[in-house]
Amino acid sequence: MKHHRKLMLLILPFALAACEASVSEKYTSQTAGFSNVSNNTKGITGKNTVWVQNQEQAQIVNKQVHKMVHRKTISADKAVQVALLNNKGLQAAYADIGISASDVWQESLLENPVVSIAVLGINAPELGAYRAIEGMIAGNLLDAHTRKQRIALADAGFQAAQMGAVNETLRLATETRTAWINAVSAFETVSYLKKAAAASDASSELAAKLGGTGALGKAGQAREHAFNAELAAQTARARLDARIAKENLTRLMGLWGTEVDYFVPNRLPSLPRSVPRSKSIEAIALQNRVDLKIAKLGLEATAKSYGLTETTRLVTDLELIAGFEKERELDGTDVVSDTTPQLELEFAIPIFDTGKARMRKAELAYMRSANILAEKAVNVRSEARVAETTYHSQYELARHYRDTVVPLRTAVEEEALLSYNGMITNTYELLSDIRDKLGSLLMASNAKRDFWLAKANLKSAIYGGMSGSAGAAGGETAIASAGSGGH
């Protein structure tokens, strides 16, 4: 009984340590960290997000999406909401949060003790089948000593994963809004070209009739027919660009099957009366940019990793081994047994690897993270300045086309039509004025599209989730909007 008490005293510290290794629900919950992501993104986008983890949740989301898009004309806000609910790539980013939470959970658990049992002298009939029994239990003391540091390091990764998910959500929202702008604008281009094509068809027919009477030469007829043919090709190209633009929007929203049966408007929103200016755009961006917060968390994680490396520089493995040895001997005709408790300490001697190389590596990793953060801060300032400048410049340009260029071209066309009806202007001059007005309308449409893209980019420059494709023009024709229908 005395030996049993000694053995329990040796095992008790391991049992107590295991009991202390309780894990917070913050890391073990099915939706660990997602509420932080959801709150952050909703505050910026105004849209709801969901982390789908089972079939029941998936069915609920599918019904919501179907109700929002099937045979409906969707706005930019609705397109963004559908993408945030239905995009599977975003769901993969949310899974990274759970993986990082599991990493913290894993680090919160102590290393399992190693138990070994040995039976010696099995074929000893005079002693009753065996001669001795050895039992040992080993636990890593260094693992327990560095547990708090490792948990802190894993928690920094957990925080970074949440910010990464926020950034992915904002990026998807920006790309979806950009795709919606391009799609709507593309159909507006088609609308302008169709109106021009109707006038061109009439002009071409008139040219043929005038040619038959000898009132219009072959060169004049050829010019009108050529313009009509070029316009037909340009309209076909615009229709293709519009279909591709809409398909890009469909892909970002994660739609397929019957869900692709939705429509977008034919016209982008009109320009606002004015746009506000910010005197502290850099400070606002530095305070809110998610990718900058991720870089800061990376620096903190590197600092924690440096501290852990310093702690384990010399001693990389320290194990406490406790157990007993029970020996049996033959004393005359009696078998006498003796139990001896054992306690061992096992560690590596730092003769060859003194830890200097690992410390140097940790120092350089910290310096690299610090420089990455500094560079990111410079880039954020620059991106914010460029985004705001572009936003205001695109507004002035779009307003100039709307208020000056297009009205002048319209006046020129009206005067040319009056002159033509009065037989003062010839057909070629009228055709040239129509072509010039069409070019101005398309450029005005492009300018309006670029303004709305610049507005989306400005928000990304402030909060994060910038998209490289935002601001890309579509083909040779303008991508703008006209009419009130949908496609």
C-alpha cells in the first residue's frame, strides 16, 4: 500500500495538469469567430453573411437566393447580398476561421503522457511466470511550460483568420458590385447602338432610293451602307460583351441552373448632384483598412513566435518520467517481491545546436513583418489618395459629358436634320453628325460607368477588399445604360 501511495503521488501532477487544460467555447464552438466577421462586414456593406455548415442551412440559403433572383430584375445591392450568401469560395474562406480556432484548441491541450510497461523473465516457473514488471509514465514538462505562449501565438493566427475572412467578404462585395455595374452598362451600350442602328437602316434605305434616281452618287451610297454595316458589327460585339459581363456577375453570385434566369436594369443610376470631399482620407483608411489590421496581427504573431523561440533556445525537449519497478526473488521456498518507485528527467544537451540559428531566423522574421507593415501603411495612404482623386475626377468628367458634350451634339444633330429636310445639308453631312453624336453618347456612358466604378473603388480603398478588375473597361464599345427594361 505504501508503494501504491508513492506511485499515485508521481501520477497526480499529470492528472491535475490535464484537468487544467480546459478549452474556452470561444474556440470549440461550431461558428467560432464568425460573429466578429459578420458584425464587421455588415457594418461596412450593410449586408448579411452566413456560414453554411450543414445541409439544412444550405437549403435555407438556396430558398432565399431563389426568392431574390429567379425571374427578378436585381439591383447592385441585391446582387451583393446574393453573392455574400451563395458564393462557395467565400464559404471556403469562412472554413479557415474554424481551422484556426481548432489550432488554438489543439494548443490548449497538453501533450498526451506516454505509458510503457515491461515484463521481464516471463519463463520463470519457479517465480510464477515472470521475474519483474516495470511501468513508466512520461510527460513533457517543456510543453506545459510553453503552453500559454503557444496558445497566444495560435490565438493571433485565429484573429488574423477572422480579419482575412472580413477582407475576402469585402473583396467579393466589391467584385460583385463592379460586375453589376459593367453588366448594366454593357446593356446600355447595346441600347444606344440599337437606336443608332434604326436610324442607320432608314438612312441606308434612303441612300439606295436616292441612288436609283441618280440624286446620290455611288460613293455617297457606299459611305452610308458601310456605316450601316459597321454599326451592325459593333452592335453584335456589344451584345456579346453584355452577355459575358452578365455571366461574370452570375459566377460571382454562385448561380447555376434555373437561378441564372434573372435580369439586370438597362440603365445605371444617374449621377448625383454632388460628391463630398474628405480632408482626412488617409487617416480614415489607416484606421479602417482590414489588410492593414492583418499585417499588424502578423507582426504581433511574429513577436510571440520570437518569444517562444527565445524560451526554447537551449532546452528543446524536457521530459519527466515517473514509474515503478517490481522485482520478484526466490527466498528459499517463498517468492519475495519488492516495488521500487523511479523518477527520471530526460533532456537534450545543447552541445551542437545552441539555438543561435533559430534566434537569428526569428529576429529576421520579425524585421520582415515590421517592414511589410510599414510598406502596407505607405501603400494604403497612396491607394486612398488615388481612389479619392479618381472618384472626383471621374465625376467631373461624367458631368461634363452629360451637361456639355451631349447637349451640344444633340443641338448639332437637330440643326443638321432641319437643314437636311430643307435640302440645305446633304445626306453625308447628316450621317456624319449622327455618327458624332453616337460617339459622344457612348463616351458619356463610359464616363458614367467609370464614375460608379470609382465610387466602389473608393470604398475598397477605405475599408479593404480591393479588386484588381474594378475599373476595367469592356471592349471597344462603351459600357453604360439607357432604357428601363432588363436583360
